[in-house]
Amino acid sequence: MIYKWAEPPDASAGSGSTNPLDRIDALLRCTEDRRLVQWICQRAGGFFILNPKVNKPHPSYLIPATNEIVQEFADLLAVIATAASDNQITHKEAHEIRARWEELKTVTESFVACCEEGNFRPLKDKEKEKQTGTQSGLAKPE
């Protein structure tokens, strides 16, 4: 059935109903909230990582990007250590751990995709956004 849904719509078929995949796409476009996709991925036993935008190669931001991954990992470990210091993890602490983990996965996936493409322009653009205080896309979880 999924293969049929993935085909272009056929007006001559006369079913008149939108397939569930198109409905999900419409919800995503209407809400512009990627948490919908994250929820679906979690229901399927996985997780969602946004693909980075790829432009022109620029390798000069490789070291800062590597440092960012290490810092994100250190931040995650700090949240875990703080949460586990009393030998229990509260719901709020678990939420904070998840947020840091999602951020680490996103930063790392962006880095890996840039490596695969040989294109580090997105990393340079991200560094520039940090310096100017602007950010595109969704806000960083707190």
C-alpha cells in the first residue's frame, strides 16, 4: 500500500482520498514544526536528524566544527552527570538529556554530511550566524 501512496495521484482512479503520507506532509508544511516528524520517527523506533543544506566547498571551518562536536558531547555528559549525581533521573532531567542528545546528533550529522560532500560552507555559515547572533530554523532546545 505504501508503494501505491508514493505514486503520483491519478484522477482517473476516482478514490478521492488523500494518502496518509500526503497528510503528514501537509501537516508539516502547515505547522512548520519538525517535532511532528520527530514524533513519527520515535513511534517507528528511530529518530529524525535534519540534513544540512549543502552549498560550495570551504574547508577552513573544519577545526571549529570539530570543536563544536566535542563541546556538544561534553555538554551532554555534563547534563547526564548532573542528573545522575543523586542516583536517580527525574522526568525533567530525562527531558534535558534527550534535548542535549538530539542537539549532539544534529551537529554531528551536519559535520558528517559536510565531510561526505567535501563541502564545509554550511559550517562556515553556522559560525557566522553564531558571531552575528542570528539563527535559521528551529530554536535550540533549552
